Amino acid sequence: MTKKAGAISLKRSDPGCNKIMRLQLDSGRQVLTHSNENGEFIEIVEPKGEIVLRVQMTENGPLLSFKGAHLVLQATESIALEAKKVTIQATEKAAIQSKGSLEIDASQKINIHSEDDIRAAGKMIFLN
């Protein structure tokens, strides 16, 4: 059974700026919708003006931007990332953990670089 989302009535901010619509939330945050030459936007703005969530509808499809202390993605079955390029950067630590198997497969070369030791531990290590 699927449910339809109810419509939200937004109010235009002021007569001089007729493309911005606002929904004031009890927390002081606002939901804004507006459009310009770069696309159509839906934004959640903190009381001090910081945009913490932006959905930008572009000619190439939607672009989602989040800004916050934490981002958690949870799925009961799977999460798939598919793109021409994927970049993960961490300033302190990056970790991949699996309670099952872990596979890394590449059609081209794999580069591993460390300015410190590289350790491999296992029951048996096979090279070639």
C-alpha cells in the first residue's frame, strides 16, 4: 500500500522577491523554495541562515547537498553507489569494516601509498 504525500502550502516571502517561498518551522528553521538561472531549489535553513540541506533540480538531474556534524545512511538490505567517479576523503580516519567478505576489484591498476608502514595480516596471504 502506498501513501501520497500531502501538499504543503508555502507563502511568498515578500512582493519584491516573488520567486522565494517560505515555510517557517517551529524550531526556527525555514524551508525555502526558489529558482534562478542555475535551477530550482528546495533548502532547509538554520535560524542563523546556514543552509544545511539543499536539493537543486538541474538540467542534468537533482543535486543534493548536506552540511552537518553527522550523516547516517542505513538500509536493511543494501546501499549502492554508482558514478563515473567516487571520492572519499577523511581528515582523521577512514575505515571499511565487514562482518562478511570484502572484495576490491579493478579493471586497471590499483595504487596503494602510505608514508608509514603497510601491514597485511591474515591466516594466509596469497600474492599472484
